[in-house]
Amino acid sequence: MTAATDPVFAGLARQAERIASGDVSSRELTEACLARIDRLDPTLNAFRVVFAERALAEADQADGRRRGGDRRPLLGVPLAIKDDTNIAGEVTARGTNAFGEPAREDAEVVRRLRSAGAVIAGKTNVPELEITPFTESPTFGATRNPWDLNRTPGGSSGGSAAAVAAGLVGGALGSDGGGSIRIPAGCCGLFGLKPQRDRIPMAPMVAPWHGLSVYGPIVRHVADAALFIDVTGDGEPLAPAVARRPERLRIAISTQVPPLLLGSPDEEQRGAVAEMASLLRGLGHQVDDVEVPYGTTMTAFSTRYLRGIADDAAAMPHPERLARRTRGFRRIGRTIARPVLDRARAEEAANARSIGGVFERADVLMTPMFTRRPIPIGTYEGRGATWTVNGYWRWVPYCAAFNHTGQPAASVPAGFSADGFPLAVQLVARPGDEATLISLGAQIEAERPWADRVPALS
């Protein structure tokens, strides 16, 4: 069986269709996913905990409901939840042993996924307190990239991305406070969409990282992302945008790194942008270079990010158990006074207007996803907070600005390197315009399909 025919690689939308038609049962699909987890996860370390018996029981219930005429949009489809999100009766470990009691209730996003019929297979690993763009922690170890086991799958939703890329589940919940959906998706050859802030409820959390963080999908296909957001989010449905061929779009390209962040994209990453630009021109879109007026965006972002880490660390039930590097981040964040934080949040509107000038001349902004390939496992082992944060911004400088402005952005697969490693670019839209990212992403996917190619490990 190939990736094109194996249901574990079909993606959420197609899996839902096959279950609804009776072509495959939820029990069969869930058993297949659990068997793959059992076989591959000891190597990948994507899951912190697997709910095998519970998932099979939920699958049997879903099959019974289907036979009774239930047509919920994700009925019987297994997926994974990032371990920064509450599931009733389970601890929310957040990559640390500083956690407390199990959650009393599902987070609102989990409740909506269950209401749509999804089967929850387990919770995926994260770095401690979701701080870093690589998924390693002293408590739960390193999560590995299915495409190259010596490299990170990204972070902080690295467990979710590794699980989807290896066919352990068809899709997974991620969260993104500075690139944590887009970075893992880009590392693992997947589509990852950070939606507009407030599109998907964050409850019971209130403005995590002082408004930077949002929930969103890490999936195989663009249609999966639209379905996921439609069942978890508010606002106009995105599914119609999958089939809608975009009008001739004006696409602005920038490889410029925001001020204060060092580094520049290497030849491989520039090549991914150039190839995508060529494809977009061939599809009839106007593509032009642009300078992005980032201004003070990254200073304001860093203030919110670092103070958010400090506040999260202080709120943990056992902060004395946090790792040394995390305590270093907490010390840095605690130096940020409340008036400084308030000023950074107030700068959001001006920064958004400045960057918004790009969208007076363009419909979509395209940047690289990375300056180089995903970093090797253990790159920052033993390093302190300052060394680590200065290092990883050189690798992933392009995402965080759009958490500060709150607008939607996506990581889109951009082909493969000569040795078969997945490449990616970032697409950014106007505030609230996820539909353009979905329609353009679907057009790119139709022209250059990526999902049938899977890691050799799989």
C-alpha cells in the first residue's frame, strides 16, 4: 500500500469522507494509527501520552453513530492534541514536571473537536513551557523529525508535526505564539496555518503570552486545515475557499530579516522562495520584491514573549522543578516592568499599520520559512537562555512579527531538496483573510502536490 492509497496518509478531510461512506471504519483507522504509534513513536517521541483504549472506545461509538445516520464533519477521525491544551482528567504537562493536578474540563477547542466527532488519540510533546522552536525537554526528551532523525521537527508544536508527517494521525492541534505552528509544519513537509487572532477560542486561557498565541491546524492537505478551522473556529467558513481558484493575486516577496535579528537565508532557502515565485508567476499571479517596514515590531514582540514566559513560569504549580534554561528565561522576563509591557502591546496597532502598507500594494506577502534547514537535535543542549534565544532567532526570524500583528500566516510546502528533504515558504495575508491563504495554498497544492511523498521511516 502506498501513501496515495493508505488511509493513514489521506488527511483529515479525506479520512472523514471515507468513514462517512463506509469505505473504512473509525475502528479500522484508529487501530491502524495506534499500530503505527506503537511501532514508530519509540523512535520519534512525538506523543507524551497515548489514549489507546479510550480512542478505540470513541471509534466504536463513532461507527455506531455513523450507522445511525450521524454526519458530523470529523466523525470517527483520529487526531492529536498538543500538550499545552487541557483534556479533562489528564495533566497538561507542557514539557515539564512542574505541572499540577489533572484538568477538570476540556479546553474549548477540544470540546469543539469532540463535538465534530473527532477521536482523540493522545497528547503530543512540546518543549518546556512551549518556549523554543525545537522540541526537547529534560523531562520528556527530544522529539525527532521523521525526514531526518538527527534534526528537530521544530517547536513548539514539534510532537504534533512529527506525528502527522509520519502518519501516526491525519492531523493535529498546534498553537503558535511566535511561529510554533508554522515552524514545525515547515520542518516536516506539512501545511500549517496560524489563523487570525481570536478566530479559534483559547479558553480557558486568556490572551496567552499577552495576546501572541493562537490555536491552529498542522495537517497534510490545505483542505484539512479549512475543515479543522471550520469546526473549531468562529467566522465565515473556509471550506468553500479550497475549491475557489484565486483571481490574479499581487504577491510581494521579501527575504529581508527583521531588524535586530541576525542571519540571512542560505542558498537552499532562497532557492525555495525563487522556485515558488516562478510557480506563482506561471499560475498567472503578479510577483514583485518588497521591503517590509517591520520597524519596532520585533522589540515589541520580544517584550510580550519574554514577559509571557515569566508569567507562565510563575503560574506553574511547582516552578522550582523548571529546567535551568527555563529559569533563565523567567529571570529575563521578570525584568520587564508592566508599563513596558503595556507600551509594547500599545505599539501593536502602529506596527500593524506600518506592515499593512505592504498590503496596499499586494494581496499576499511571501517570505522564507527559515534561513537554513532544521537544526540538529541537541544544538542548544546545556546552553543558557540568552545564548539559546539569540541562536534560534538566526534560524527562524520570519514568523514572530505576525504574532505581534495578529494576522493570518501559513507555512506552505515548497518542494524538496536534491536529497529529498522538504522545503517551505511562509505566506502572510491581510488581517482576517485566511480565505486567500486557503485558496492560494490549494492552488499551489494542486499544481505541485506534496502529500503523497512521505518520510522513508514511514
